[in-house]
Amino acid sequence: MTIMSEAPVTGGPYRQPIVASAIELTVRSGWSSVTMSKLAEIVGVSRQTVYNELGSKTQLAEAMISHELARFLSVVRDAFERHPEDLVEAIHDAVRGVLELADDNLLLRAIVSATHGADTELLPLLTVRAGSLLSEATVMLRGRVRAYGPPLDAAQLDVAIDVVVRTVLSHIMQPSDTPARTADALAWMASRVLGATTTRSLRHLSEN
């Protein structure tokens, strides 16, 4: 199960290990157990260093969530790079990769379900940051999808991308099926909306 990634964290030399320790401590003992003093002890620095790197505890929470959400954008970029000639396959791999990552992300699961001792204080921060993620994902996908030359004008493409991104986010927060079956369904839908040619079948949806 994934707690932390190798995604880069900007800032001073201690920011990455502080954020990593905060995530692990939140998953293990709950957000209320995370203090600047405890993080300083774990990382082996002064409490002032923790404040210098992250600021307030609210800023620390934002850094943790931003770090984990950045992983989802990385998965999407990698999926499109693997399928430069097949838009539907790129979308399928991106959706499946994102949903599998969400399913395996202990911090996200702790926040959403308020289990593992996670406090509901973190959930509003996740919701606010999700708005930025939506914008970032839409901008990135707009450029990626346009490269495939779909028969849509700019406004139509923006609507299609917005629907796909919002649907994926809803499945992250409340999955209704397996990542494989959901990816099949969304790839099929996207192929129709984007006018993309594909030989992909709903193979997982046909399984009993």
C-alpha cells in the first residue's frame, strides 16, 4: 500500500522528509497527532526549521495534499506518453492508473473515510485543493488531447474534458466499481464523445 511517492517537493533540504514524515504519521496515528515538535524529532532538526520549511500546520496539510495530488497528474502524463497514436488507449490507461493509485493511497483513503485516525479537518483542504487539481488536469489534458486531432472545436473539447475529469474525480472520492471496469467504461464513453476511432471493447464490463 502506498503512503508516499517519489514526486518532487519544492523548498529547502528538509521539506521533503518533513512532508514524508507528516504523511506517515497522519496515516499511522491521525492528523491530530502531528505536531511541529514531533516532526522535528522524527526528522532530526529543530522545531524552528520545521516552521521555516512549512510555516503553519495548515500549510503543512496543504503541502501533504498537494504532494499526493501531483502524483495523479504524473500518472496521466505517463499514460499519454505511452500511447502517442491512440487517444482512447491513453485515456483508458490514465483513468485506470489514477483509480488504482487512489485505491492504493493510504493518506487519501484516511482523509476520505476518516479512518486510520484521520481528522475531518483535512477533508476541507482536500476539497479546496481538488479545485486546483481540476484546473490543472483540464489544462494539461486540453493540450494532450488536441495533439490527437479530435473533430471538436475548442469549446466542445473543453466540455468533453471537463466531464471526463469530473467523473474520474467522483470515482476517486466514491468508487462504484473496479478501476479496470471503470476505465473501460470511461474510455468507451470518451471515444464516442471525442469522435476517436478505437478497437477497444468493454472487455471488463462483459465479465460476470
